Amino acid sequence: MSLKRQAEQRKRAKIRAAVFERDRYRCQVAARVPDAGRCFGALTPHHIKKDGQGGGYTLDNLVSACAHHNERIESDADFARACEAVGLLDTRAGRVRELMDSVDELREELDD
Ligand SMILES: [Zn+2]
């Protein structure tokens, strides 16, 4: 492993520990989303803004979430909206990109 990669991993481990500590090692989805249900699995750092949408591996952009709730945000659109309502998810950048893509598609159709 390169030195640069090792340094990056150490930095991430520190941020991850700080996120868990700030959240008192509790799943923030269960803490903030009404009727979220029980937690399962290990605590993980959940991205509020996704990596590809300008969200970094930073204290501001990460919250503690159990593996179960982290997975459910990805697989359950209604649940994701409930998380977005309490600030645990920010999909605006992704939605803007989807809109821009559909505008591009419409333009291409009009050109045909
Ligand atoms: Zn949970």
C-alpha cells in the first residue's frame, strides 16, 4: 500500500471515530426518524450527500447509522424521503443532475 493511501486511511479512521463519538455511538436514523424500527448490525458512517454528488468523507457530511438502516436508505425510497426530511440525506445534487440529463435527452429528441 502506498504511503499516500495509508495516510488517507488513517485520516478516514480518525474522522469515522469522531463521527461515532459525536453521535454517542448511536444510530442517528433510529434516533431521528419516526417509526424507524430497530437497529441491526454494526455502526457505519452514513453519507448525507453521496460521494458522487459532492459529499465528502467529513464530519459534517457523515452521521452514524447501523448497517440495517444504512442499507434501507438505499433500498426504500419512502424511507429515504423520511430521512431527507430530518436532514440525514441530501439528494438535491443528484436530482438536479437527473433533471439536466432529461433536458439533454429532450433536446436530442427535438433535434431528430
Ligand atoms: Zn439503526
